[in-house]
Amino acid sequence: MKTNMIFADRVLRMFLAVATIALYFIGVIPAGIGLWLMIGAVIFLITSFTGYCPIYAVFGIGNKRKAV
């Protein structure tokens, strides 16, 4: 799998995922919507660690520069 995310995108996704998980466990995010946000947070963590976003691949979006 070829990476299609830049470093800033990966860091932003990781920050949002960790913040969502923390807010859920603190009790700021209610349980009903918290489940869906936790699923999204796990997906964000996986994509930030791998550097590959399947949605970007489907739509042909890639924010990584190609070597000239």
C-alpha cells in the first residue's frame, strides 16, 4: 500500500482521534453518539499510523507530492 497522506494530515487525524477518545472517557461526549465517534476515532488512528486513506484512493485525492 502506497501512502497518500502528508505528515500534517496524519498528525491532525491522530490529534482528533486522541481528543475524541479522551472526551468520551471523561464523559463530555454522551454514550449514544460516543459510539459512532469512537468508531471514527479508531479509523482515524489506523489511517494516521498507516499513512493510507482509502477514501482518498477512491476519489483520486492524494495530498502527497510526487517526485519530479
